[in-house]
Amino acid sequence: MKGNIPQETTTFVGRTSELALLESVLAQDRLITLTGAGGVGKTRLALRAAAGDGFRFPDGVWWADLSTLDSSGLLLATVSDAVGLADHSPMMPVEALCEWLADRRLLLVLDSCEHLVDACATLVADVLTAAPGVTVLATSRRPLASRMERLVEVLPLPAAGPDAITLFSERVSGRLGRQPLAEPGAAEAAGSICRRLEGIPLAIELAAAQVGPSLVTEVAEQLGSRFDLLSRSDFVWPRRHQALRTAIGWSHELCAPLERLLWARLSVFRGAFDLAAAQAVTAGAPLGADDVAAALERLVAQSVVRRTATASGDRYRMLDTIREYGHTWLRELGEDTAVAHRHAEHFTGVARWADAAWVGSDQLVGYRKVEDAHPDLRAALDHLLAHDPAGAAELAGLLVYFWTCCGHLKEARGCLERVLDVHTAAGPARTRALIGLGATVTLQGDYATATAISAEVRAAVEAGGDDAEERIGAACLTGLLGMLTGQSQQALDSVREALGAAPGRPFDSPDRLRCNLVEVLSLTGLGAFAEGRSRALELREQCVRVGELWTRSYLDYQLSIVALFSAEPTEAVAYARTMLESKRLLGDAFGIALGLDLLAAAMAAAGRPEQAAAVYGTGEAYWRSVGHPQRGAPELQPVRERCERTVRAALGDAGYTAAYARGATADGPSTLAALVADEAGTE
């Protein structure tokens, strides 16, 4: 099944009637909102229903987690990312999303809408109007109040029923590896616990986490002795659901003082985090770094924090309701601003490391670090915009390569414009942000705005003195703009002048490396194939030696084009494949679209018309995901048109249409992986 549904990490218990109801309403209604109190199980029910009914939606089930957002500013970017839209166009974000969804039949799940109800309602109305094949399943503590909305209230599990006791038992046995209800009196005690907690799944899971240090009967007694006291207290928790408040408050009471402090400080994280991040952000008197590690393990054991094993190591996260409780305590302690500062400092450090790693063997590691930290980098930027505009400008500048090279142009433009609005003081941070904005709008095809920004950048560089790196950054922007508007000579002159005025190695900085790349691209655009190929091979060899991927991928692109023009289709296919492998690893949808067009042209030239037509179809799907018709350097368009004519002539119109449709409707990532693996690339 197509989509990005999160993987379930624990067993699913009960909800048979609710799932049957959802199966029915998903077949009839287009907006279904699961409502209910925090901790009642809305997200798990939505996850199970979406997975079970995914077969109804040929274009998949796509999950957008809105819990990481503090405001509606990045709602569209989050939903666009979730459905695979890496829009590079200058269209308004909502228009681009609606156009992308217009002819699709898919299920869009919006999880945790309660703090963005108005914005979600507006977005859903736009989407459902523009895209008749889209169904939206939302989870929210509050209805979206849409006229199309079908409300499904999610109630607790029947407190006296078997499902609540089964949930308690399975969570205990999942941790301890033994059946807890075999102890004398345990079954009756478990029933008592579930009744006191009114069948609320999160509350039951928190209680189950106390079994181990205590027997089930002891947990029941401890809960009973605290229930009245905690349920009468309004301290740090609004009156919503008494049993859940009691369970969370009880878990909090059972924590040691340092564990409570860590719980509060961890609430600053918006997404998943690792131990190193937790130590960097939360350590501070009286909580040492070693204390953080030990306390974090204890919070995991109590189900306050969830741990997930990933390829890069363990990552941790708190559920929304528990994070909210912790953040209330953080405010009570008067530490919320200080911890937010530390959080912003840490993630600015992550961005600095990733930016420096962009020109070396850690480029892919840096990309993945930034991708994993994306929700917290957004939160850090929001904090800095409010408290430290210069810091916000620095962070935004550090994220430019991630944003522009890996498919986040809409977010880049919005964030950089906000930064430049608040950080008006001249200096390197503002200049770098301007260069980043210029590159962003250039890649969106908004050349008029890009030209104006390029002029502003040149003026800022001249006013700023003799900063070689700023000049190289400005030249890189001028070169990129010239190259994409058919002014290859201007692009070549710009980057050569800047590099000549400040000699250095290509890998001394990201902008310097990009200038070297623009030089190669411009030579090919001018038809200087021999010189372009020589420079491309020289720079590519250096990229291979240091393990750099992004620049190498565009050098492979150029070498493939040169091979095509030189009637070397086998070589063109090989270079196109190695380009696509790098782009796939970096999540660069724009580069993937370019590479697929090039691979199709090379296959056509190699006498493989049916494969070429299918690859053109797959490429079209990626071009749609970036919001452009086929684009790129102008010199490729005639190649594409000529190869399409060749393929049509070989297959006939019907054969071409059938092969093209196969590629266009196939699963993009799977098809891409197969194309890359089909034949060894050059090295």
C-alpha cells in the first residue's frame, strides 16, 4: 500500500465496533473527525482504521503529524511533505497542494488538530473542494466545525469490560515477559485499576508501567490511596478528564525529583530526540548529564517517554498529553524560557555541524540529522525569531542547503522572508539569508524576484567590505540564475571572476563548491562539451574521494548529457543511474525528476524505447510532485523532445501511451530503487 503510515510498535486491543463503524463511514463520508479526550486512543484508532481500509484508496494513505507544530504557519508545509509534494513552484502553497491532490484518490490523515482547528478546517475545505477523490480522517479533541464533517466520538474502553483488562495485561507482559494476572488477586486488582481509570488507554498504560517494582495488587492499592487527593487538585492541570489527570499526576508523584525535572525539561522537544540531545538541552543543576541518562531510562520504564530503535540508534518521544503536563510544570518552575534557549542553542549547533558536513563524507549523515530534527529546528527558529533575530538569521542561513537541495523550497521561502523581516541589520547573517532566499526563488522559477534579490545581495556584499566568502556566495546566486535563464556565459563569467579573486579548494565551503559546479554546468550550456567533461571528471573525482554526493550527482547529470550529445548512450545511462542513486539518498525530488528525464533519453538513444517511455512516465509523476512542468537547464529540453519522438516512432502512439501510463502510475520510490539497481553505474 502506498503511503507513510507510522508503524505500530505495540499490540492493538479492542475497538471492534469502532473499527466497523469507521469502515462504513470511510466508504461514505469525505471528512471524518475522531474526537475525544486526550489519551483516549484517537491516534491508535485512526492508525488501525487507516491501515485496514487503505485498499480503498489507490493512491495511498498519507499521515500528517500536526502535534509538532506550535502554530499554523507551517501547517501547509507539513501536510505537503506528508503527501510527497516537494513543491518548487512559486504558486501559493494551498494552490499547489490542491493541484497536486486534484486527481488523486487517497486518504489523508491529520493527527492532532485540536490546537490548529480553524486552520485545519480551512485547509480541509479547500482540499475537499479541489480534490473529489480525497478523504480526510482527522483526530482532534475539538471538532473542526465543518459542514462536511462526520464526527465519531472515541470513548474510553468499557471500564468493566475485558478489553481494558487485556490492555493492562498486555502492556505489563510486553515489558516484563510474564503474565501478570496469574498472581493471587491480580485479576481482581487489574479490574479495579481499569474501573478507577475509567477505561482510558493512556491512563491504563501508565498504571501498567508501575507493575514490576510493585505487584498488581500493590499498584491498585497505591492508585486508590492517591485517587481522591489527586482528582481534587486543579494544580498544573485543567479540569478535563479526572481519571486521566489522576493517572498522569500519580505517575508524576511516583517519579523521583530528578525524573520530574527531566520530564518538565524534555517537554521543550517537539519531535523525537536522542540521548545526546536530551543531555545537551536538559542537563543543568541539579540534573547532570549522567543523571539525564539514568532518569530517561526510568521515564521509559514508566511509559512517560516512548523509545524507538532506529538505524541511527534509540530515539525518544513523549505523547502530546504527557508533554503538555510536563510543559505546565516547566512553566511553574520558571524554566520555560531558559530551556527553550538551550534547545535553540543545541539545534543551531546541529545545523552548524550539518552545514559544515555538506562538503564532505558526512553530507548524507548531516542531511539525515537535519531531517530527523526538522520539527525541533522549526521550533528553535520560532523561538529565535521572537527572542534573538540575529540568531534566527544564522540558523536560517545554516539550513539553506538542506531546504534548497532536499525539496523544502516553500518552507525555505517562508522562513527566510520572516527572518529578513525581523533581522534588518546589515551583516554576514543577513547577507547569507538573502543569498539563500535568492537561490530559493530562483529554483522556484520566480526569476523577476530572484533578479531583484541578486542585486540586493551584490549591494550588500559591496557595502560589507572584502569578504571573499560573501562574494563567492553572491556569485553563486548570479551564476545559478544565469544558468537557469539561458545566460550561461554570464553565469560562467560570474563564478570564474569570484573564484579567481579568492583562490582556494572547491571543498573549502559549500558556496565555493557550488560555484565550481555552476562553472561545469555553464560550460555544458555553452556547448563546450570537451572542456565541460574534463572539468566535470576532475571535480567528480574529488567528490568521490571525499564522499560528497549532491555535487557529484549534478556532475553525473552533466556527464550523462555530454555522453548523449557525443552518441555514447551506454555511458549516458550509467551516469544517469549514479545521479539518481545520489538524489534518492538525499530526497531531492527535483533532481530525481531531472535524472529520470535524462535516463529516459539515454535509454531511448540506447534502443530501449519501451523502458524509456515508462521512465518518462515515472519522471512526470516526480515533476508533478515538484510543481513544475519538465524543467532544468534549457539545453535538456530539445534532447527530451527528440527522444520522445524517437520512442513514439518505435512504439506507436498506443504502445507509447501504455508504457508511459505504467511508469506514471507505478509506486515512485520502488520504481526508482529498481531503476538504480538495474545496472551498475560508473565509478
